[in-house]
Amino acid sequence: MMATKIIPPAEGAYAYPLLIKQLLLSGVRYEPGREIVYADKLRYSYQTLNQRIRRLANALTAAGVKAGDTVALLDWDSHRYLECFFAVPMIGAVLHTVNIRLSPEQVLFTMNHAEDDLVLVHDDFLPLVEQIQGRLTTVKGFVQLTDDQASDTSLPVQGEYEQLLSQCSDQYDFPDFDENSVATLFYTTGTTGDPKGVYFTHRQLVLHTLNAVGTLGVYQGTPLLRSDDVYMPITPMFHVHAWGVPYVATLMGIKQVYPGRYEPNSLVRLYQEEKVTFSHCVPTILQMLLTCEQGKSADFNGWKMLLGGSALPLGLASEASAKGMVVHAGYGMSETCPLLCLTYLRDEDRKLSAQAQLPTRIKTGTPVPMVDLKIIDASGNDVVHDGESLGEIVVRAPWLTQGYLKEPQKGAELWQDGWLHTGDMASIDPLGGVEIKDRIKDVIKTGGEWISSLELESLISEHQAVLSVAVVGIADEQWGERPMALVVCEPGQYLDRKILEAHLQGFVEIGRINKWAIPKQFKFVAEIPKTSVGKINKKLIREQALV
Amino acid sequence: MMATKIIPPAEGAYAYPLLIKQLLLSGVRYEPGREIVYADKLRYSYQTLNQRIRRLANALTAAGVKAGDTVALLDWDSHRYLECFFAVPMIGAVLHTVNIRLSPEQVLFTMNHAEDDLVLVHDDFLPLVEQIQGRLTTVKGFVQLTDDQASDTSLPVQGEYEQLLSQCSDQYDFPDFDENSVATLFYTTGTTGDPKGVYFTHRQLVLHTLNAVGTLGVYQGTPLLRSDDVYMPITPMFHVHAWGVPYVATLMGIKQVYPGRYEPNSLVRLYQEEKVTFSHCVPTILQMLLTCEQGKSADFNGWKMLLGGSALPLGLASEASAKGMVVHAGYGMSETCPLLCLTYLRDEDRKLSAQAQLPTRIKTGTPVPMVDLKIIDASGNDVVHDGESLGEIVVRAPWLTQGYLKEPQKGAELWQDGWLHTGDMASIDPLGGVEIKDRIKDVIKTGGEWISSLELESLISEHQAVLSVAVVGIADEQWGERPMALVVCEPGQYLDRKILEAHLQGFVEIGRINKWAIPKQFKFVAEIPKTSVGKINKKLIREQALV
């Protein structure tokens, strides 16, 4: 260790730990009257939010929750979720945000693996929990979350959430403790093996939040988030804390709208009624918003939309932009809390028309402050930043999960030599702009060359009759692998193999792709298989292609 | 200690420490071509800044500096200062930013007390250092900083800064180390006793910077700082790192202009030529900018100016606003890194005219995120937030100095029961807005009542013939203390005691002040005595009043 100068604190001095409770100080002070809205059901002020978080802390304590315990939550995106983001970690417990889209067997696996002590469950998920209750090995109690009228249940519930809160005091003196205490836990839904538990500490969440406030607010010509924005998440709160933005919005005192269950027409209506100005979602959801009944006729002018989770095709970005949306791409993953990269527009980019800005906006973006990011080859050597050469992205930042819960081997595979290995293949341009070309496992190896399935998907999606597309590599005797494309046709349009071959041949002629990148097979389908979080399920597509 | 859940990291995982080197990652990536400007002498790009910081690290290492050593810097505000802000802490050493306005004896005291190892000294301060050289007890070497032509010196200098940099490689692999290592050190210039050494760690500076990026960028209707701003500090870099803003600007990739020696006409010219949009200064400097030859005829439209150090009188704020400046008040002190509070404009404030916003803008402001702030009475009890009741401000935040260097007793006076005691008397309104009324030692106790000298100064300054004013309490047999006012008259205007008594009587009639707050004495002077950092020297004024 280097002999730097370290001075013990003076008597009485206080080394302020980084705790989630500190994220709640400023929003309430800045904008005590700003609203938290839960769909059409409830609205209250920041001042009330502050009181309700204290009531909830008392209710959890009364229900027997102690520091170090784990509280599971099964709910739609709601004000309750926001309250749990704060109250559960603030009493020193761990919040397990249960992925409600998993199968009952997987939910059971995660709840036992997490060693959940108390379960907060919305009426809609009572059947799910009732079904697995007998096999839950650590749960000691249940609390019911009801929107309208409480459903009957065979679970031995201790009470209903609102009722319990109303019985509790709104005074609670939140303790200080080690900033490295685990605050949240959720499970990633890999396409192979059991779900893996990703966890974040108070310190990591505070640092991710502080950095995101500056990153979202400052760099974007039109800042993505300002104090007078209205925020509505459209990525589930069970998944990486809705990308961490609820913490950011609360710190800033921004009006927040939680939409409940995602239904595209209701989301568009909420956007209109609550005057939402900032949201984030995956490309699949964006497409639903644009094509649903309510969305077709809606004016999305000025709706700032951060896209992540998978690459944003140019065609889709154009459609959104044509309807007035301001799109930005972000990059991150469950294990990275998630923010790593974000669209950065330089002066020269901002001078371009909205349409001309799109190629920059849909790129993976530039690493945000505090993120140390590089690409490496298979031997671990740095790959040059020429905008062409591919390497795996590896990262360091102060908010990366330090392992998978109770899976030391998987943790050691994620982390190698002090760098988190993302499994994403990218190039970096000389100015530091990152462009993800593919997942390591989704790169198609053909005739000794690598073809990026994402790039092919993007080119195919530019055809006006293509609604959506997925490309995978399938085994080929001659070439090793060859690409295969699954295509969904726009309603009322016609497509066949020859049309798309001719479309891609155009890109061959201008040197954008090589001839052998043209898929050997096109399959026209009604829907692209998706994972529980809305990503293209390439594993399933490959399996089905073999049948 | 509470039994929260703490999980050891996976094998190979990396717990990213908070180090100043990480503040340098993003600006260079975002805006490699943006400029760093040193007055009329030098300009270069962020890419060059990055290389020069590495050259400097090599030069310091070659000069014998090791981790834990202390490097003293005596310079005007310059690109070199910015380079030292990064390179010295980044090699694990401590940067002592020497207050060049202190007397030679005090400079000597601080340099011996800090145990400086290497001294970087600008030509203009060679006579000062030569004078004390024989009594420097720890210094092992000197480096000369030259703008134009090197002065002759009797110091055994190892070389000139630019020359040493040009001989060194621009490659340096900065090490990681404990984030609690001391990074910077400077001395506060109290009005009594020896200067006290205030120090900040890497962790504290990183957290202050991350928080300030969001705070300055997001909350202000017109954000104080954006990526496309042009920044010029007008508070010295030796004093609390120019309020920490150079770190903020570098992280964001903002164009930075360093003005060298402060001369009002040159500052205004630099503002005009470099298209500066954001600066910060103390009220005294603001007044100089408005009244100097170049300033009188200048258009300051859109120049965002953060005021701190002492209260901003409404009269001065009005003058600045009338010339187009956008003024904001901040509050902090040397010991707090410094940012604690900042003007916060709510929606209803932003709807007002620029003039009508001023009373809000000149207040102390609202505590920024992560700052836990309260007012207490003499017994340590919390004082109510009614906007009237006075108490001493005590604070917690992750970036407060943990003591004074080698002064455990003074450190324990600063910190009591885990709260840093600011010595400032304030009220807090029900929405959390803080208004400093005075320093504990400057409150005037008269007839059993407290009178705020700052409030009196503000009221007197509203008279159009008043250029500046200072109020102190002087002993009075009947009342205990009575206020005395020192007044500087606007050139070409007339003032006497009766005029000002009538002016204040107006405020008595509308209930703003009590009758006994009207000063017993007015002294009309050519200049108000100031401390070395430009604050009103009330101690000296009181002493002179007794003569």
C-alpha cells in the first residue's frame, strides 16, 4: 500500500456515510408540494411521501423486520414501490424486488435463495404466491397490497399496506450504519441456468444517483432531466430500480408518475393527462407506444425518452422522432446499476436537424463520468479505439455489483482481474464513443469473419415494410455459421425473401456489409420471441430454428 | 453497530475507490478540443491538459516527490494551478495551496506547519520566498513558475515549470490508493490566532464535485453550469480550490479561463474576449467589476454570477441585475469544501421579473442535496423553522474537513457531538430556506435584544448614495452594545448622518427594524477595511473604533 497521508478525525467529527436516507433530504426541501402520482388511483405531495416513508418504516418494524432481514416486494410500478425503495434500506434491511414475470418455479427459487423474511404482495400476485407458499423456506409473514378492494387470500397476511401505514406514526429516526450494507437485491434472468442474484449497497446507490443527477441534467443540449420535468418510468421497478431514476427524481424533487401495470394505451393516456416530459423504456415498449391505438393519434412533442436494454434501430428512432419524441440511448446492464454510457451531443451534433442527429443518438454513447471503460481482445489486451476494431467491453465504476449472491464462481467469472466483463462486443471511436455491435455469444462467425447480428437487424429494419426483426447465427457446414432473420411484417404490407435480399444487396454495393452477411434464411413470423424483460430471446430462436 | 447485511466481494472484484483521477475521465472524452485559457498568455485543449497533467506527475516524481509528501504552490490563478489540482493528489501527494495574501511571517508559519517538501513558486512571489527561505524547516526543493521571462533568484531552483514539463513523458500510470488520503491543504485566515490548516481527502473532493455537478446544473431554471458554458473563477484558487468549481468544470468538459492576477478592468476584458458565461466571486469583487472603468460601459447580459463569502446586499444585486447579470447566492465556508446552500428558485419564483426575484436570489439559499443542516440554540436544542428564530447553523455532509491539521483542540471546537459548528447565526423558513443573519461573534446585543449587523448593512446599502457599508457593535454603557456604521459614499454623491437616520427611520415605521437598531454613530470613510480574502474585517473596525 502507498504511504499516502491519512489523518484520524478530530474528536466529535463525523465521517458521513453514504446512505439512501440522504437522497431524501433535498427533494422534500426543494419542492414539498410536488406530486407523486399512482396511475388514476392516488396522488400526494413530497411532504406526504416523506411522512409515508416513516410510517412504512414503523409498519415494517412492527411486522418484525430487523436490520439485515430481507423484504420481498411483488407489485406493479407504484408509489408503494417508491416508498419501499427508501424505507426498507433505510431501516437497514434488504429490499428484494421480485421479478413478477418469471415462472412460479423461478419466483420460488429466487425467494428461497434470497432468504426473504417478509413478503409484500399485490392482490394480482396472490395466486402466484399462494401456489408456492408451502415451499417458501424462510418467509415469516405477508402484507397485502390492495388498489381497490382486497382480494380473499389463503395467505396468513398481517394486514393491508395502507391500513398498516395509517396505524403507524409518521416519526422515525433512521439510524446510520456501514455504507457498504446491502440495500437492494434482484435476480437477472439469464437465458441459461438459474436466475442470479445481483445486489447493490447504500454506497453504490448513492454514488450512482449523484452521478446520474449531473449526467442526465447537464450534458445534453436539452437536458434529459430538470427540476421542472415530469417523470414516468416505463421500465419495471423490479428491474435495476427502474434504472435508478426514481432515486434521481426524488433527490431533485421532480413530479413522478407511476403507471401501475403496463398497457400501451393507458401509458399514452397518462403521458397526456399528467404532462409527462421524461421517460425511459426498451425499444419494444417504444414500438408499442407508437403503434397502439391511443399512440397513433397522439402528439409526443418534446417527450424525452431514454432507450436502453437493447439497441435502438434507426427505423424505430425515426418514427419516434417524426412524432416529436427526443430520443437518447443509454447503455448499462443489471450488474452495473445500470448506467455506463449515454448519448453525448457535441456542439456540432446539436447544430444538425433532429433527423440528422439520430445516428448519433442511437449509438451506445459515451461513458458517463466516473466510468472507466475499455475494450479487450480474447487474450485480455487492449483493443485500439479506431471505431472499427471489436473487443469485449470491460468496466470499472463505483456502482458495480461486487458479485452474485451466494454464487462465488459466477461472481469470479463476471469479475476478472479487477474488471467487470460485460459480454458485449463493441468498437470505440477515437473520441471515446462506444458502439455495441453484439453480445459475445451472438456474434455470427462466418467464413472466418465476424458478422454483427445487431447491425444486420438495424439494416433490415430500415425497410419500410419491416415492423421488427431478429437475426441469429445458425450452423452451416460450409461457412461455420450463417445468419438467419426472423421478420415481422408491418400490417397491410407485403414482404418476401427476394425483397429483403434486394434491400440488403443495396448495402453490399455501398460497402456497408459483405455479401456473406445476407441471411441464408428469412422466416416471416407474427411475433419475435422475447425474454421476461422484453429483450429478443435469441436462445429460444436458435432452438426453434433447429426444430 | 447494527447487523446489516455486508457481503465480501467476489474473487477479482474491484471496489472502486473515490479518487481525483476519476474526475479527469469524462471531460477529455466529451470535449477533447475544448480550451483551457490562461489570461492572454496560453491556450490549449483538454487533450493537452490530460497530457500535461501526466508530464507534471513525471516532473514531480523526478523532483523527488513521493506519496504522502506535501507540495506547496504560490501562483496566481492559472492553468498551472489547475494542473496541480489534479497531478499532485493523483500521485498520492498533498497540494498545499499557499495564501499569497498573507504576511511573509504567516506564509512562513503555514509552510513550516504544513511540512512542505517541494515549493512551486511564481516569479512574482520569489522575493517573498527568498525572504523566508532560511527559516523554512522542511523544504527540500524549489521549482520556478515563469510567465514571460524568468526572474533571477537566489533560491536553488531545480528548473522552470514549463521546461521541466517539456522534458517529461506524457505517459503516467496513476496508482490507486485509499480514498481517505489527504489531497489538498490550505490555511484559513482567522481574525485571531495563527492560521489553521484545513484539509480535504480524495473521497471528499470527489463527492463534493459529483454533487456540485448536479446542483449547479439542474435546479435553477437557468442552470448555473452547462456543458457549453465558459467558466472563469474570480475567487482565488488558493482558497477552497476556487470553491471546487475547477473540478466540476473539468469533469463536464467546460471551457475554462484562468485570469492570472485579479485586476478589475482585465477581468472585464477577459469576460468579453473569451465569452465567459459563468463566474463566482465575493460581493467586494462584484462591486469592483461593476464600477471599474471597463465595467461601467460593459454589457454583462447573461453572465451568471455565483456570490458567496459574505452576504450580498440587495443594492449591489440590483445594480448587477440591471446590467444583465444573473446573480445566485451560495453559502459555505473553508471548512465545508465549501458548498452547503444555494439559491433555489421554485416555479413561482421563476415567473417573477428579474428584479422581483432578487430578494430570493440574495438569500443564503436552500441546503443542496446530501447536506444535513439545522439551527440550534446555545444549549444545543433545535430551533424552530419559522423564518424568524435565530440559531447557530450546524451541518453534516460527506465533504466537511474532519479537523484542523495538528490542532486537535481547535478541531474538537469546530466539531461538537458529530455536527460541524459554523458560527453563523441564521433563521430557516418553513420550506427550508436558510437566511444568515450574522456571525455569532458579530451579532449586536443591545438592550436585551439581538440586532443583526448584516441586516442593517443591507438596509443601509439600499440608499442610492451608499457605495458600501460595514456595521459593528461597540460598547455602550446604557444598552450594552450599540451599532456603529462605517459608510463609503458613491463618488459625486452626498451623505450625512441625518440622511441615513431618516432612511432607516423609514424601515422602523414599516416594522422592519426596531428603533434602537439605528446606529448611534456613522463614520464616513474612503474604504472599508478588508481581510486578505476580501471579507469585511470587523475585528479591525472594532479596534479602530476604540482608538
